[in-house]
Amino acid sequence: MRVRRIFSIRFTVFVFVHLFMLARGARAHPLLQDRIEATLVANHVDLDVYSSLRSVVVSTGKALGDANYVHAPELQPIVERHAEYLLRHLKLAAGNQLLVGHVVSSRVLADPQRPIHRTIDLEKVQAKVTLSYPLLHVTEFLTLHHDCLAEFQYAPATPWNLSYQVFLRTGDKAEPTYRGLLRAHERLRLQAPTLQRSNTQSPLPHQSLVEMLKLGILHILLGVDHLLFVLALMLGAIRLSRLLGIVAAFTLAHSTTLLLAALNLLYVPPAIVEPLIAASIVIAAFQAYLSCRSGAAGGRAYAGWRPFAVAFVFGLFHGLGFARGLSAALGKASGSQIVSSILAFSVGIELGHLIFVASAVAVATLAVPRPWAATCRRYLSLLVIAGGTSLLLFTLAVGGLG
């Protein structure tokens, strides 16, 4: 008995420390998606790289200072360092020959007088870096590849995952066309016949919708805040029928706000959304803890309508969090492109939830003996409360509610 108690204490401390470390970085998912516009003009190729300030900060290792707000001119030295970083890690080849480029310009795409919050605006504000590569001969195809941010850790054993939406234009005044998603350590080939096609905007190809589906799945499986909330809902649902109903309420809520936010019909500042997401974890886990107290008033209360209300109300805010991950991925998509992308991303989110729920149920069924089930649920609920509380304190400390 004493050995089991010591093991339980050590396991509890280990899980709490791990949750705290994850919560420290949970304001941003490790998934980042920036944009590249390649322009083929006469005898050179220009790459306009649009990077979020999050990418800039990670690549340079430079925080935006101790003050809550900075201005665009103050960020110029950091953006210049990011431009040099891109030049080293973003590669362009003509045929089989690697091209040697140089930095043309770099700047923050923000009003010089507008204050930029050092944490809240990291995904909203972009920096534009223009790289130019001379073409010494006629080529049949261009090839892009990169390993940007791959050497930086978002969390233990979890590197940053940066991908680029690539657009192509032939001529300075032509409209860019979408050509694919470029992920780290992969290659994207732009064929010469493709360069000569009409430059009218075309719908996102099938492979792009598959990428949006994958992005939705990874957004869930790598998002500690969303996983903790779903886990809290699972811990409070003793019967499978109640679990399905709670998940349905959560799905209805987050799908509604995700759609509205993605279509720019609804906006709530991240400084409000993120603390509420963290608070939802604490509240859902606390109700799950009460449900484990057999015969207690809290357990009877949880058996009514409250878990459905918690799942739906806080699901509205989780949908706004999902929308932040989707907005950068949409790039310059418009019309039917936006609808199909939102649909693919939403399906990916639900698949991510299904994978997590099925995995958790399988592990619990195989690893936890039935007599210990209630005890394990109670202790795990306390751990989720601890993780949610640390996340809540962190989001309030770095972002505030203003």
C-alpha cells in the first residue's frame, strides 16, 4: 500500500509538471502557416514572404520587450534578422540548380503609430520580407523547399511546425494563383507549363482541401487547451450516451462560432477568448470531480443539464480559438474557396476529437481496472483542474483582459 501511495504521488507530480510546462506555451499552437507569393519577372524571381510576428519572434529568439505594447519601427531590427534567417532556410532552385538570392526589403505591415501588443498581436500582425533570385538561364520548373523553425522547440519533444501557402504570379501586375502548401522538409515544384497558364484565381485543388483536413486534426491533437477541455467533459460523463450528447453540444457550439469568425461576421479579442477557454477547463474538470463523488449533491447536480450547458457555452469560445488557427491558413482564399476550406478544417477538428476520445477510452478500458475507475477519474480531474488553473493564470498574466 505504501509503495502504491508513493508511486501515485510521484505520478501526480510528474503529470502536473508536464501540464504546467505545456500550459506555459499554450497561448499559441505549434502549427503556424505563413504565405509566399512568388513572382516571375524577366530574368529573376521575387519571393514575397508574409510571416506572422509569431514566426519572427521564434526564428530570432527575440521577445518584443518587457512593455505590453511596441510600435512597428521598434521591431525593424528583429524583422531584418528574420529576413536573413529566411534567406538561409528558404531555398529556391531552377531545375536542379540552387539559386543564390538576397534580401530586397523587410518591414512590419502595420501602422507605425498603432500599438502592437507583445503577445496578443503575434498572430494578427505580419512582416513582409522580399527576397530576389536572379535567373541565369531558361528553366523548365522551379522548386521551393524550407526547414524554417524546425530547429526550435514549442514544448518538450514538440517542434514548431511551419508551413507556407504558396501563390504564383507571372508579371508584377498579375493576380497570384494558389499553387500548394509547402511544409517543412518537403518540396513544391512549379512546372514551366504552369507558369504560362492564365493567372485567374482558381479554386483550391483537392490536395489543398486534404491539407486543411490535416490542419484541423493537428490543431486538436497538438492543442493542449482543447484536449484538456475535452478530457474534462469525458471525465464527467459516466455513461456513453451522456458523453455523446455532451460532445454534440460542444460540436454545435464551436462549429457556429468557427463559421461566423472565419467569415468575419464575429470577432472577440484573444485577450478575452483565451482566459475563458482556460476557465472552461477548470469549470468542466471541477464538475467532473463532483460527479465522481458518488451520492454527493455535486454528483447529482452534474447528472442533470449542467454539463450540456457548460459544453455549449464554453464551446462557443473554443470555436473562436479554432477560428484563429483557420484564419491564417485561408490566406487569400475567397468565395467558394473559403466555404470548402472551412468545411475541410471543421471535419478535421471533429476527426481530431474522435481520435482523442477513442484513444482515451481505449486506454482507460485496457489499463484501468473497474474497481479503480472512480478513483482514477477523481485524481485525473484534479490534475486537469491544476493544468487549467496554471493555463488560466498564465493567460491572465501575459495578456490580461484589456
